[in-house]
Amino acid sequence: YEQMGRASVKYAPIIGGWYASAFFNLPDTIDLCLVDGPPGNTGPQARYPALGHVADRLSPGAIVILDDLNRSDETQTFERWAQEHPTYHHWRCANERGMGLLQKPMEQ
């Protein structure tokens, strides 16, 4: 990942339909995770596994953003995440493609 002032940005390209192996070498704590891939044509709920890979590293108050929430597949993924993490706050943002946000509680 790349140090950018106070933030470290980890870019995980999609190779062969899912995130490159670099995705699995994550920092110890994550404050913000943007899930914008794999593409919708990769397979059913292709983005669903992303939260499972980062959940144990999310810092208190961390936010996970799921892009393209206007697509039914991403809506289903977001709803599953909200059900599986009932203590997380979750809300939707109305923009061109839709966006779902989950926030880990400050204390858990």
C-alpha cells in the first residue's frame, strides 16, 4: 500500500474475477473500506466476500462503502451484510449508482 500523508491507500486490482492476492496482505486496522468491484458480471453477489475479509481489522467507527447499490445484486449483498452485522449502523445514499454505507460501532 501507499503512504499518503495520514492515510495509507491499499489498491487491490481485480484479476481473474476477484481481488489480487495483495488484498489479503492488509494493514492491522482499517478505518475506511471502499468496495467498488468486482464487476457485476463476475457472478452472483461477487462483492459479498469483501466484508468478511476486512471485518476483523475494522477499527471502531470504521466505514465500509459499497458502490453500485442500485443494482439488485449489490442490494442483496448490502442487506446480507446488515443482517450479519446487526450492531453496525447502515444507510443508503441516493446518487447516480447508489451507495450503501456500514459503520462499525465505536465500541463493540
